[in-house]
Amino acid sequence: MANVATATARAGQQPGEPWISGIIPPVCTPFTPELEVDVPSLERLIGFLLDEGVSGVFMLGSSGETAYLTDGQRDVVVEVAVKTVAGQVPVLAGLIDMTTSRMIEHAGRALGLGADALVATAPFYALVTEPPEVDRHFRALKAACGAPLLAYDIPVAVHTKLSVSEVATLATDGVLDGLKDSSGDMAAMREVILATRSLPEFAIFTGSEVIVDCAMQVGANGSVPGLGNVDPRGFVELYQSCRAGEWDRARTHQERLMTLFGITRCAEPGKGRSASGLGGFKTALMLRGIIATNAMALPQAALGDAETAAVRQVLVETGLLS
Amino acid sequence: MANVATATARAGQQPGEPWISGIIPPVCTPFTPELEVDVPSLERLIGFLLDEGVSGVFMLGSSGETAYLTDGQRDVVVEVAVKTVAGQVPVLAGLIDMTTSRMIEHAGRALGLGADALVATAPFYALVTEPPEVDRHFRALKAACGAPLLAYDIPVAVHTKLSVSEVATLATDGVLDGLKDSSGDMAAMREVILATRSLPEFAIFTGSEVIVDCAMQVGANGSVPGLGNVDPRGFVELYQSCRAGEWDRARTHQERLMTLFGITRCAEPGKGRSASGLGGFKTALMLRGIIATNAMALPQAALGDAETAAVRQVLVETGLLS
Amino acid sequence: MANVATATARAGQQPGEPWISGIIPPVCTPFTPELEVDVPSLERLIGFLLDEGVSGVFMLGSSGETAYLTDGQRDVVVEVAVKTVAGQVPVLAGLIDMTTSRMIEHAGRALGLGADALVATAPFYALVTEPPEVDRHFRALKAACGAPLLAYDIPVAVHTKLSVSEVATLATDGVLDGLKDSSGDMAAMREVILATRSLPEFAIFTGSEVIVDCAMQVGANGSVPGLGNVDPRGFVELYQSCRAGEWDRARTHQERLMTLFGITRCAEPGKGRSASGLGGFKTALMLRGIIATNAMALPQAALGDAETAAVRQVLVETGLLS
Amino acid sequence: MANVATATARAGQQPGEPWISGIIPPVCTPFTPELEVDVPSLERLIGFLLDEGVSGVFMLGSSGETAYLTDGQRDVVVEVAVKTVAGQVPVLAGLIDMTTSRMIEHAGRALGLGADALVATAPFYALVTEPPEVDRHFRALKAACGAPLLAYDIPVAVHTKLSVSEVATLATDGVLDGLKDSSGDMAAMREVILATRSLPEFAIFTGSEVIVDCAMQVGANGSVPGLGNVDPRGFVELYQSCRAGEWDRARTHQERLMTLFGITRCAEPGKGRSASGLGGFKTALMLRGIIATNAMALPQAALGDAETAAVRQVLVETGLLS
């Protein structure tokens, strides 16, 4: 599968381009009121993303509430994605779990179901150090899985920041094929970009929705924006403006998307960052008619009526609802 | 099963005593050289702990490298424990995973295999808040599982500290039946003890090996000491001294165990806290002839020859080897 | 002066005793409504502490709002203390500031005004490492000041935890004469106690008000309790019970003081830990008639009427007000 | 003085421009071998910066080792700056200290010596919260000082991140005249830029040397780059490229400066971030012949011979030495 995936990824590739680039939303996982995966909603969501021009879909990322999904639910998500995408773009699958052996199991399941590439964090909960333990972790993952592998740097969840030298070494050694940087540390991401410039295949994506133009300006290959679930076309246009070097136009797109990002701040006190942020995405998708409910996995609560009204207001302001 | 377990736990119970007390080691998971669970070694280890007088065994805790075990390996560990213990003491099972629904699955498997009680952390990786999200988490766990449930407060791994008021509320409401406190925050643990004094059934254990006498002095019901794998009799004698109010004798036991705790500091630079600490336990158990290898789960490395010699030296100093 | 001070400290000293021990409150700094040091109130407070039997006074600690005092205000505090104490017990002076050279200046002023010993944290704000930079810091301080020097380990404020090995090395080398441990990490403090057992002069104090009996049980020489401003006699009795090995009586004292510690939790939301905790102390001292106002340094706000009523209620419950 | 300063700042100001913009290096403080301020070296350094076209000088920032300077040394630094600058550009003075009243004292001294504007962090060491305590802090500073006031957001040192809403509120209320953002959080800085867009006078500077072009692209008014001590002309050219909208040229400048930033990574293990980073700046200035020594304040150590050779190598690579 990985071969097919890589081939797919490289179809639109130009010389000196990485194996994958563009806008690759970390797809939300819609739920039924009973908190099972809502398959028709997920199909609609993926179809919507494809129609709007995304370059890939990242299933089982943080925005997919993956930390809250059982293994069975994870399988459903990957199955639906592979079937709905039907080879049009690569399907990336996150391996969110604590350590190497557990991630290897997730990798086997995802690849077996047809995923094209894998995205893995450093270990967490476990008290490991970098290097050599984080280094050994990624090497063991790559050796076990074979497929294209992106490191997922998300210190807010994992409580480890991948170092520039570690990522560069693993890229040089062919262990990592890319980086999804959700650290918010633009300076460090830029240093990775410089340190891997001689590796044009290595793909670097920012996970920070509000600085995609900056990331592109310094050499990133695209973005994995959670907000891209809600307005994929806005992000695709932003990406295209950056690729064309139209930085003023890019900034205008980006600033509109910053306003839209206000949907992640509509929750009332007592909701955590996950319930507030992902809850904002899901509520917006519900209001746009793409998914059926804004239900959130336990122990989160869904946004209520007043919070939903606040989300609606932001959608109206940004032209996504009338 | 929970009923049997609770019955077992309460067999030796005196009026005003909690449902469980004493020394309950978080049992290490021995590995074969191929990094599968070494069943004969695990059986020997559990038998050794029982012979030395422990009050229960806590399988699938942090010391069991649970974060590194696949679900299949976890099942093996619980099966072996239930069979080997054969009802002599309660078998507690940890639910180490990111969120509520995943922990509920682990709970179902562990209870189905015969575990008597469950031990659960707050969610991690997921960005939840306390209260109300952590509160809702424990209530959902209890509702789904029914069995005796201990909160596992281990901020170094989970990056959340359970608050005194949260634990006290959940204890009062019958959601939590106990607390394993591995926060190292004796002041907060003591406040929990005072806040739950009217609930004599509520059981409080310290996970800090070197302050067990302090914890007992302020009212804890026992300890879940990782180092108890290596010298369970030392901890049982320490516990009994505390119960008898022989604090000077308790201190002598405790200080000897502090010296023994030096086995967790024998690793060379580059090993994380887990590889160094748990590696010290496993190496000592190997040197004592109880388990076959000191192999560690990926991406950790086992202690090498020089490190093993340093562990041996500590065992000699503390009278565990000659 | 240091000679006199040391002599004073050693007056009541028994063989094998450290140079100082017992209850040494970190004295609050009362303010006038205009936020200047209220000298008559400070004199009354120190007199009250002496009357109740404290073994020393620690001026310019965190409880003295020292971080908020100008250098001129700090001088007033030390002057008043030296004059009021008049050699009855040692006067310790904190050197709270960012780095070595600034602390050396504070040390010179405090010793010039008659302080007997100094208490210094690791550098903060500055991005230093340990060792060798923290090590070099304490050595430079000692070389410049000559006077007895205690390390002040307070990671919540300084964001560095002094390591066991660092403290033990500096104690062995005669750089440090003692430790005020406000880290809350009883296990680490106990390791320091064991590591310095061959240095009977080295004095170890806990700054955690609610675990003084534990600290004494494991070998500490006393406490520097902020709450000791409010009920010094309670802490002296607790200390004496511990020295007599009457641990049950000690626990009774300690638990009553835990209830009294509730005065630090009377503040309404929006007040920081300093305004809430130190504000509780000052309000209690005002209600007991010892200081004139509960004014707090900028940018803190004093406790208001409802908060003051809550503090009063705790004082009544614990027998300090009727 | 503040009036003159503001007038100076506004001399080159265009309509809709903030009161200050461009490259404003946080000036290093050269030392004699005896660790006193090396006045001739400081004069040469400031003269060099002016010759290369900086828009202002920021004395007593983190790069000036201000946390390590006594008050007397701080006075010397400001005096030398005011005299050397002689009104050509504004002189900004940092107020680095723990709390409001101490910062007000520093402000009075700096303004009395002729500084034009002030730069202040949130309180540190003190356990305050935001809002309302951090809010009250800045309001009290502004009320006491009157001069133009920039907030200095540097969580790595202060351990508080100023929130977007807090900065925006203080800007709207005329308390803050600008922001020096050394948080590295480009997303948050950009939100501040959007939130203050209706306040064209409000000036926003990034303190992150390697993302100045990004910061300018999203609307910042300039940079306060520590590395600007070493190559001020490089930063001025970078700034001018950004102002001209020549983003490709800007990126070329920026990437060369990233290579130069390697001088902050030449230190051997054991040196903290301050000794390594600021030590790299000072060593480069020494090698360029601008300051006499690379001495560092206690408890830091200066870079040694091998480290100095590594710095020299970077200077050669980037064309600053031949």
C-alpha cells in the first residue's frame, strides 16, 4: 500500500518537490449521539474536503479526537477514509499512542486497511529522553512499518519538543519522510527547514492554522490545519497564493482565517482546550450541514446552545453562513 | 469478580479499616530476549512477592512498563497474575491509557480475566481540565466498570495533578475507593487524608518508596512501592513497624531501603528515568535470581555490564546479595 | 556580626546539634495604608514571635513579600528586626534577587545592619544551569559574605530545583551551612538529610507548614513556616512534641495547624497564590491585633470584607479568636 | 525627557506609523576583566550600532545581562548610552526586576538619566496572576512613570505568557505603547497585531532573531534582535527589504543571519543558555574588535579558546571576518 500511496503522492510532484505538499486537514471524527463513529457524516466530511481541493487527508490526528477513540473506532475511521478517498489523494494515519510497540500495532492495522503514510509522535507517559531513546523509537517504527513516516511534534500533548538536530538526523538517515510541526515554534521549524534543505523529498507542514503564510514563506511545504475541516477552500486558496508568491493576497486570506479561528474560543469556562477547539470545529461543521451532530467523546461535553450561537456568528462574519 | 475481590480484600479487615491496606507492589513485567512477556519469570516474581507477605499485587502500573505493552501483552500479565495469586490477595489492574473510552475497554478486559480492582489516571495527551472534565472521566469509569476504583495521581507522567477537592468529592460520592499517590506531594496527600477521614473505607497509598514511614505517620494505609519488587520483605517489615507505632524502627527500615533505592541511579547518561529506574529494579531481580533477563521494552535499553555491576554493589551493601 | 550571630545560635546548642534549629518564622512585612513598612506593627510582630518561643526570625523571605520591597524597605525591615530581637535569637536575612552580584550587595547591607546569617536562592530570570553555574553562584556568595549561608530551595518561585548532589557537595565543602527546603519534595529533602548525616552542623528546615512532623521524623532540624507568623506557639509546641518523640501528640498539633492553614484559601478568584496565602497571614495577624492593616504590596490586593470574615471563621475554629 | 524622546522617535515617522519602528538592538554590556562595566567598549559598541543604522538602542534588556548587574552598574549603562547616543535615536531602558515597586524605582533612575522609554516584564518570582494582578502591575507602572512603556513578553525568563487579550486591553487603554515579544509564539503575536490594528501608534517588535521577516510580513514594526549587536547592518538591510516588500531578498538576509546565529551554539556542555548565547555575542564583538573582552557576569563563565575559535569560524563563514 505504501508504494501505491507514495506513487499517488508523487503524481502531481514537480522536480525538487517533496513527496507530498499542500493542505492536508487533520480530519474530525463525527459521532452519533451514542458516541460511535458516524460513518455517513465522516463520508460527507471527506467528500467535502476532496471537493474543495485538499492534497491529502490526515486521519487519526489530534483533531480527530484520536486519543479518545478505541482501536475499533480507529479502524472504522481509516476504512471509511480509504474507501471514500479511493486513491484520489494520500491517506495519512496517525499512530497516537504511548510507545513504540503500541504504535507499531496501530501502524500495522492502518496500513492493512489501506493507509498510505504514517504520522507518529515521540513516546509519552513513558519517561524517555532524546536522544538516544526518541531516536531509537523512530528508527524502530520505520523499520517495522516501511511506509512513509512523518514525525508529529506536538509538545502541548506529548510534553517533549523534538530537537532540530534529532529531526535533521532522522531525515538524513531516511527514517523520517516529513514533519508535522504543531509546536508553534516557528524559529525551530525554520531551522529544521534549513537543516534539511539538501533533502528536497523531506516534507514539512505546520499545524498552526494562523501562521500558514509565514510557514510557507520560510520554506514549509504546506499545512495540516485543524481549521481546514471547516473551510478547506480558504486554506487551499491561501496555499495557492503562497505558492504564487502573492504574499499580500496570502495575508488577506490568512487574516480572514484568523477571524474564523474565533470558533475555537466560543466555549464557556470549564471546557478544556480540546472540547473548546475541536468542539468549535464540529459545531461549525454541523452548522454548515456537513456532519449531523457536534457530539464530543468522553469526558468532553459538546458545545451548548449559547456556544453554538457564538460559533454561528463567527461563520456569518466570515461568509461561511448567511 | 469484583465481589470476590472485595471480599478477599476485606477478609483481614478490622473495623474502621479501609477495604485494602499494606504493601502492594506495582509488579514489574519480565521480558524474554525477544521482548515478549516472560511468563515463568512473572510467575516466579509474583510467587516471591506472595511469599514475602505482600497484601496485594498491582499489575499494569507504571513499574510494569505498561505504557510499553501491547493490549495482548497486558492480557497475559493479568492472566498470569490471577492464576498465580489464586485468590490469596487482591489483584489490582492499571488502566493506563489516554482517555475514558480506552480505559473502559482495558477495564473490561482486566475484570473479565479476573482482576479485583482497577487503578486509573486522569486523561493525558488529551487537553482536558479539572473539573469538570476530569471529574466526569472518573464518574464514567466507575459507572462502566462497577469494580473498586483507585485514582492514580502521577503528574510526572500524566502532567495533571489531581486536586485535593476533586479527590475528596469523588471519594465522598463513592466514585473512588482509594488513591495511589505518586505525586511526591506529601502536603497534598495529607490534605486528602484529612478530607476523607470520615470515609474509613477510602484507602490511600503512597507510591514514593522513600517516604513510606512519613505517609503512614500522617494516615496513609500503605504503599505501592516500585522498589517493593526487589525487597518486598523490607517493605512489609517497614509497614508493620509503622502499624505498631515503632517509628524509630520504621525509620531504620526506611533508610536501608533508601540505600537500596540507589539501584535506580546506576544507569549511565542517555538513559531516561524509566530505563534507569525500572532497569534498576529488573537488573536487581535478575541478580537475585527471580527473573531471567533485565530486558526492557522499546525504545529503552537494558542496563549493561558496568551498570549491572553497580546494581550488584548496592544489593551487597543492603544485604540482598552476598 | 556573623560571629556574634553564630555564637548566639550556638548558645543553646547540644553536642551533635546543628548551629541552629527549631521554629524560625519567615516574618511578614506589615504595611501602612500608604504601603510603607509599618514599623510599630513589625516591632509588635517580632515581639510576639519572641514571646511565643521561636528560635530565630527569618526576615526578607518570601512570606515577607521581599520580592515586592524596594532596597530601602528591605533595610528598614532588617534594622527593625536586629533592634527588636536584640541578640535573643539569630536574625536571618533573605537575599532574594536574580543573580550573584545583586545578592552580594544585599548580603553586605544586611550584615552591615546586623543580620546574623543569610538565605539565598539559585539565580532566577537568568538562564543558568546546575552544575556548574549554580554551584559557582553559591561559592561566590559564600566567599564574598563569610556569614552562615543557607540555600533556599523554592522551585515554585525560582523555577530551579536544587539537586541532592549539589546541596550535599556544597555542604561538605563548607559553602552551605543549611537548607530551607520549600520545594515540597519530601523524598529529595530526606535524601539530602541522609547525604549530610556526617555533617551534624548542617541545618535543614522545611518550609512546608503542613508536614513539619514528617520532616522532623526524617531528621530535619526544624521549620521555617509562613503560618508560624500567625500561631508561633502552635509550631513551637509541635516542634517540642517531635523532639520528645511524641509523634501522636505532634500529629494532633500538626492537624490543628492544617485546619488553621485554611486561612490561605479564603481569597476569591483573581487573587494569586501570594495575595491569597500571604494575604491570609496578614489578615489573621490583623484580626489577632498584632499588626494594623492587612495591606499588600502592589500589584496584589488586600483581602476584602468577605474574605476577612472567612479568615476570622478559621481563627475561631482553631481557638485563636473567640 | 519622555517628551523629547517621543519627539525624537516621531521625527522619521510617517502617517499611520507607530511612534518607533525598525531595528533596536538590546545592547550587550561589555565588562572589564574585573567584571565592571567597560565604558570605552560600551561607547564603541553604541557608536558602531549607530553607524550601522539602528533606529534605537535598548539598554538593560536580557542581552545586556541586566539580571546580573547591580543598580550602580545599570546607572552607568544608561548614562553612557544617553551621552553616546546624544539624541540621534531613542534610548529605551529595561526595568528588569521582580515587582512593581522595584521597577518603578528603576524607571525613575533611568528617566532621570535621560532614557526615553521603558520596557517592563510581568512580575516574576512573585506568584501573581493575570488578570487582574498583571493588569494592575502595568497600570501602576505607567501611572508612576509617564514615559512610553513597552511590555516585554519573555516567558522563558518570567514564566508568565502575557495573553493576547491582556496586551490588547492595555494598548487600548493607553497603558502600553508597544510590545517586545520574545515568546517565540508567532501565532499569539499575530493575534496581538490584529487586535491592535486600530491603534497605529502601538509598536510591536519581535525579539526572535531568526523570524524577523515573518514578523514583518504579519505586521510587526521591527525587531529587537540580540544578534543585532554583532551584525546590525545585516538586520537593518533585512528590515529595509521587508519594508520594501522584497520578501525573497529579505529571506536571503534572514537565512544568512540564521547561519550567524550559530555563534550562540558554540559553548561546551555545562554552560547555560545565557552564557552560551550572550557569550557568543560578546565573543563575536571581541573578535570584531568592538569590545575588549568577552567576560561574562557571575556565575557565568566566558567562552574559552576552543569555543572562541568556533565563533570565529562562524564569523568567517558569514563574511564578518576574513
